[in-house]
Amino acid sequence: GDVFSFMLLGKIMTVYLGPKGHEFVFNAKLSDVSAEDAYKHLTTPVFGKGVIYDCPNSRLMEQKKFAKFALTTDSFKRYVPKIREEILNYFVTDESFKLKE
């Protein structure tokens, strides 16, 4: 159906699709729903504590203003070489990927 739940990183995530889902999510009162609760488990490992969704809504709104400029398609294209370097380094240095003799 248009509403379903699934487990993600130990948390139950509920999705509401379609026009009614859009209306429900984007016109909900802040006191009824919390983007912070939904996303902080995903964003905190990436951005760190107290940043983006791991902060009060007022700070989130302030941070989103400058984060949207840093998270553009062009910015991500510039990040690709760094991400590639980190991934390759991880495979080379992590014990899980070393061949056992």
C-alpha cells in the first residue's frame, strides 16, 4: 500500500507515499512529527554530533541554509576523487580485506 514500515539501523522507519503521504509529511505540525528523530541516526555518523539533524530544529534551519550550497551536484563531483581515495585506502589497510596465507 501507500504506507509501510521497515527496520533501518535498528529503528523502525515508516514511509507514506503518494499525494496523501506528501500532504501528511510536509504539512504536519512540528509537534506531531520530527525529521530530527527520523534522520539523525543516518546523518550523525556522516556529519557528527550537533550537526544537521542531531540538533534542535532552530539550529537545523540555520545549518540547512549553508549546507545546501555545500551539497550541490558540482560539489559532490569534486568529492568523488577524495571518496575514491578513502575507499581504496580502506580496502588496502583494513584487516578484513587482507588475504590469509
